[in-house]
Amino acid sequence: MEVPFIDLKAQNRSLKSEIFPLWEEILESAGFIGGKHIDAFEDEFAKACNTRHCIAVNSGTDALRFILIALGLKSDDEVITVPNTFIATTEAITQAGGKPVFVDVDPITYNMDHRKLEAAITSRTKGIVPVHLYGQPADMDSILSIADKHGLWVVEDACQAHLAEYKGHKTGSFGTAGAFSFYPGKNLGACGESGAVTTNNGDLAKKVKQIRDHGQSKKYYHDIEGYNGRCDALQAAALRVKLKHLTAWNESRRKNANLYFDLLKSIDCIVLPRIDNNCISVFHLFVIQVENRNQVQKRLSKKGISTGLHYPIPLHLQKAYKYMNLHPGSFPITEQAAERLLSLPMYPELTKAQIRYVSEELISAINEGVEEC
């Protein structure tokens, strides 16, 4: 049996009849930039996240970068985040003019460890960017409390956590603003590049709208220098269609995760995800820990099962951040996870038969593998 890591074809095939008429309308009108589908998607996604504003942009990276620029980040301003994330999180910080500062992650959730947060705060710290990794929200009460104590803003990297919840509130509705990615493989994925900013701050929303469109307040009136960071109408139309299905898709992911839990819970050599009681995860990824991860991955590949590594080299050990002079041992929880984490297939269309096959072959790969866990 072949089990892809993600099957975008299955999802998009089922939506052709809904998306194509909207695309035909856009092609006929030639209204590719801006227009009613952008406005409608922004309104619909803001409502889904329970925020006052949503600004559609070109990518999740742009979403985070534009927020930080709008907040006035300056050279040598420090922003605290985690090393266990995709590089877009730190790219946004540095490209907005700031300096990333890392804190290690919690060994159970892999999200920011709030217990280590205050030790990283200095007189140059301006804000905190928690990452809602793999679809599970970070401990927002603790993070917001520490931020408030020190007069810092909090910006959520919610690029993997569309409609996830923390204590009944949606991601993207905490703190100053939230950044979302609609890269095709996300829970809510466009048919290309796209992202969004959510916020309850009207002034920030206005500034981000200017930044995404060359700093214009209206056409050819540039109050500031900005970027070409708009979302196009074709993507917005597809996202409007997909947003209607997102709640059901997320529920399917949770059901798939529960089946994995049932099938793998008795295997001592596998560390399964742990979901905080305060959270409703949307399982963008289903990530386990195993010894001899690379060997297990190769064995699964031979059986037709595709898996992922998120993320095999922590950011502080990447060549891009060599200048930070951080070395192995700086963030031990992240580093241990990087050597052991393995992402199993996870998407709404995944069948029970596929999950059973993946689980059986995973157990077999571990048993065949190496001596002891």
C-alpha cells in the first residue's frame, strides 16, 4: 500500500466544482488583484478566528514580517521565540530589523517553555513570538502574563494552527496579532502562496494594509515604503471555498489522530503527542518520537509510507545563524527532539486502512530495528 505524507490532489479534486466557477468569474472580469473575493475572505476568516480584522497577504512569512514592521521593530530590538520551528519565524524577525532570541521548548508539547521565558528577557526585548507548533496552541495564559508584566507585545505564529483553540479562544485572537500561512499543505491551504494577519487592533490593521501594498494610503499616495505582499483574488476565492470545509477537515484530523493513539499507545518505544488539557489541537502534523529515527523512516519508505522531519536541524544550529555563536547543548530539549521526531501521514482524507497500515509497519520497523528503545 502507498501512503503519501499528504494528499493534496484528493482534497482539490473534490472541490473543483466549487472553485472553478469562481476562478472563471475572475478570469472573465480580469479582477486578479483586490476585489470582492479578497474583501469577503478577510471578513470570513476574521469571523472564524473571532477577531475584528483580517488582512490577506502573500504568505505566512509576509504576515509575520508585516506585523513586526508595523510594530516599529528596530535594529537590536530583541524578539523572543523558539528554535524548534521553521526558519520563516526568525526570517520575519530579522527582516523586520530585529534580533531573534531563543528559549527552549517544553518537552511534552514542543511549544515555548514559559518557565524559561523570563530569563531571556533583557532591556532590549520588545516582544514574544510563540509558535503554535504542529497545530497545538502554546500556553498563552502564562506567556501573556509574563509579557504584560514586562510591557511586551505578543504576536502569535499560528501558521500551523488554523482554528485551534486555547481555553475556548481561537488562535490568532490573543495578544497583538496573529500570523497565518495558507501554503498548500496547511490545514487551510491555498492553490499557491498566501497568508493572513488577524488582529483586534484597528491601527495595526491599517498599517499592515499599507505595508502589503507599497505603503499606499490610496493609489499612488505612498505614506511609507512598503512591500508587494498582496494576496491575489484567485487564491482568496479558493480559500473562501476551503474555509467552509475547514472545521470538518480539522475534526477529521482529530479522528485520525485518535486512531493513531489507539493503535500505538501500548508501544513503549514510541512517544506519542501530548495535548494540553486547555487546548484543542488541529493536528496539522502528527509527530512522534522514536529512537533510531532515520532507520525507522527508511524502513517505512521501503513499505511505501512517506513521512516527514519537522525539523531535523534546530534554527540555532543552522548555518544562517552561525553569527549567533550558539552551539550544541544550548537548547537540549529542542536538540533531542530534532534527532527523534518523525511526522506520520496526516490529512483529512487519510483512511482508517491507511492509518492501520502505517501503524503496523511502524511497529514492525521498530521491532526489526535496533536492540532496545
